[in-house]
Amino acid sequence: MSIPIWVIAVAAGIVFSAFMAVKTGKEERKEEMESIEREGELYMKRLEREKERRDHSAEA
């Protein structure tokens, strides 16, 4: 008794879909982390500029 070709095709489709879902999930997490890092850098620069502004105005 052999397995019908459509069963093999469906199984292959499921495996391919799972692989693509995992791959896409990893890429999205990577992009999200890069975005968070950029936002963090901007926030730290803003804090540094504010601190410098306060220090400069306190001296005057």
C-alpha cells in the first residue's frame, strides 16, 4: 500500500510553512531588537543633552 502523492504534498507544505514561520519570526525579532537599540540610543543622547543643558544653565 503506497501513500498518495497528495498526502506527501500536504505534508511537505506543512513542513515548508513551519520552516518559513520560524525563519520569519527570527527575522522580525532581530529587526525589533535593532529598532529598540536605536530608540534607546536616541533616548540616551536626549538625556545627555538635557543634562548638559541643565549643567550649563546652573553654572550661569
